[in-house]
Amino acid sequence: MFVYLIAFFAYTAEWVFGRSSSFVVEKAAKVPAQAAVLVGAGGKSTVPDDFDGLDDLDDLDDRADADEPNPAIDGGNVRAITAGGIAVSTTVLGFVLHVIGVVCRGLAAHRVPWGNLYEFTIAGSAVAMALYVGLLFRKNARWLGVFVTGVIVAILGLAMEVLYKDAEQLVPALHSPWLVVHVAAAVLCSGMFTVATVATVLYLFKTNYETKAKLGTAKPNSMWKRVPSAMKLDLTAYRILAFSFPVWTFTVIAGSIWAERAWGRYWGWDPTETWAFITWVVYAAYLHARATRGWKGRGAGIIALLGYGCFIFNYFVVSIFVNGLHSYAGVK
């Protein structure tokens, strides 16, 4: 947490010291309604509202990330460049320590390190950070660092102060190979859902900024000028959720199989099972909305946030405060 906190402050310093930079959203082939976007000092912005003229996200898939330069949030400022270097270094160091911590927890418990809510949280946040580090080196997504590290610090703080449990053996129902398969898939989804949600929230703020920019009412030095286009943010969230949804589907199915082995039935409408299914339904609605004309942009983003809300409600409220067959995984 301490190392991640250093990274968070370094990312923040990079934003503060960096001058406003400009980046261009190129005109897409076969999308004549798409206008070029120029955001930066002295630049004017014209952007599509909710992706007018785009029939599907497939229209965006081949726009080539290289055609849309990543925003240089350091703006060439020496102090910002230094802060950015410190931020990236401490992020990688924090991630390495994070993974070591998860592994050591497993060694202490003599099992996989996701047998209760505390362990699930630290493992899931490690997945989220792994996803960001991968984006960092593949897509130069340094602009996302201040948001991701801030969220991870908050999650780890919650895990330590509220969810912590000493390493201990599991109840008999959890002694199953399905613990590795089912819960590992859920841990993977938790990290991906979190990063996708961060991208979705940024998308909604960026959309609001771009709307104001079109009207000429946006603040000239707004931090949102240096965040990638709303279209890019939305596409990032979509791709992560499109990948994670089949994994979540597998999680629900694997949980049903495990339930039959442990309790003699595939489905019993246990609170945790029910909310896992509700989460699946909401994310299915999100993906359906993306494939349906007229449900792109803000509407789909709100559905994605609702899905994460259902996931978090199941994760914390149901696990901690609602009695059920999964209560042994909480902090009681």
C-alpha cells in the first residue's frame, strides 16, 4: 500500500507539472460523420455526440491505436517526466510486492490464497493491477495510473482494516478442486470489472467535457483535455468487459457444479448465487446494448456501472451482512 501510495502521488505530480498536451482523433474510414478532434493549447474541439454515425463498436476496432497518439500527460515538462518515471517504477515495484504478498498468504494458509473475503480482495486487486501494468507497457496508458493506483490503495486499505482474517484452514465444503477453478475465475473477473469500471467513469466525465468543449464552455486548463477521447475510453471498457463476461459466465456455471458436489443441488437461490446471476444478467444487458443501435455511449456506460454495483453489493453487503451458505467466506 505504501509503495502504491508513492506511485499515486507521483502520478498526481505528473498531472500537475505536465502542460496540456494535444492529441488528434483521426477520421475513421467509412465513418464520414466522424470529425477530427484537436485538443490542446489553442485548439478547438469538435466531437461526435454518443458516437453519431457509428453503427457498432466494430466500426472502431480497426481504427488502429497507432493512429490515435496517446496523450503525453507530462507535456515535455522535466519535473513531470521525472515524476512519471518514479510513478511507473513504484507501480511495478508495488505490483511485484503485491504478488509476493498474495503468494506468501497462500504459503501461510497451505492452500490457494482466496479462501475468504480478505484473500479474495487482495488477489482481485492484484489482477486489476496486472491488467493496468499490461496496458502500461503495451498501450502507454500512464494517464490511467493516478486513477488505478488510487482505487487499489483504497481497496487494500479496506481489506486490511475491515476484511482482514488470519490465515486458517477452510471449512469442509471448501476442500475441493473447484475452489481453485471457480474462485480463481471470480478473482480474475473482479480485477477486470474494476479496471473496466474506472475506464467507464472516466468516459462519462470525458463525454461531459467534450460536450462543453463543443459549446465553448469548457475550462481551457481542464485536466480532461489530457485524457484520451471518450470514444477511446468507452472502447477500452468494452473490450475488457467483452473478455471478462465469458469468464464470469464460467464462474457461475462452475459454482453451480461445485454446489451440487457440496450441497447436493446445482442451484438453491442462495443470496450470493442470486446476486452473481443478477450481475451476469446486467453485464449481458450491457453487451446486448452495445450490439443494439441506439444504446451506445452514456446509456451503455450506465448499465456497466450498474453491473459493477451489483457485483460490489454481492461482494461486500451480501457476503458480510446476509446469512447464507457462502457466509463462511466473509469476515464473521
